[in-house]
Amino acid sequence: MKPEVIIALCAVVISVVSLGSSIYFGWCTRDHNRRSVKPLPYVAPTDFEDRLAVRLWNYGSGPMILRKVITRNERNKFSGHLIDLVPSPPGGLCFNNFVKVHPGRAVLPGKSIDLVEIIIDEKSMVAVGYRDQLRNVLGHLVVDVEYTDIYESQFSTYERDLTWFHRKKA
């Protein structure tokens, strides 16, 4: 074979190998970029004597775009927004914060939204009675979170029961 043909064949082989490695490493970079902005939901039940709350956190590294946040009561077969499933507070007592999540709401990494929060005055027997009633109701609920990331990836539904509110206290 002539040296020009050998050089041409080597150039073609090197070009094909370069094209293959470029495609492979481009795919690796795309996969890495998608993984580096993955949201991780966590529903945190907060139960103190002077405050009750249920918060939805994003512990991931990218924004969590909420599709649906549904709370369900397995005992009575109710479902809907968390604030709609808890009893109304007695007169003079109101929720500090609550949210009805609508599709498209975003939760930034390391941030949270309060599904429900109430401050309890421990000196008020009415407030303490409502707190105990609220604990009982919350303990029977399950929160389901359907979410996506900025690439609209499919994730399985995150589910968290709130039985923490039924734990034994020392």
C-alpha cells in the first residue's frame, strides 16, 4: 500500500474514534447535568407543645416543581389539601401559615413551604385542647407529593404518613 492510503485510513479511523468518544462523553455530560439538579422532597412533621407544623422541604440540588400535593385520610377516605382536612380552629385561634399547593409551584433547593403551621398558647386550655385534637387528626393522614424537575423528568410519587403525631410522649 502507498503511504498516502495508509495515512488516509489512519485519519478515518481516528476521526471515527473521536466522533464516538465525543458522542459518549456528550451523553455522560448530559446525564450528569440532569442528576446534578435533582430535587429530593421530604415532608417534615413538626410537633412541639407550643407549635404544630407540616412542612414540605426540597433537600435536593435543583428546583422541585410541584405537580400535585394531596393529603389523604385512609380511615375516612377523604383527600385534598391538608388545610381542608383538619378541623377549623376555635374562636380566637388561627393558623400561622398554610398553603394550598397548585401545579407549577416551585420549591428551591434547601427551602420549604408550610402545608400547615399553628402556634399554640400553652396557657389556654382551648388552644391545648385544639392542639391535641389536631395531633389526633394529623396522625391519620398521608401526604402524597407528585413533582418534577426543570427537565420534566418522571419521579415516583413521594409518600409520607404523619403517624409521628401519634407517638408516645415521655
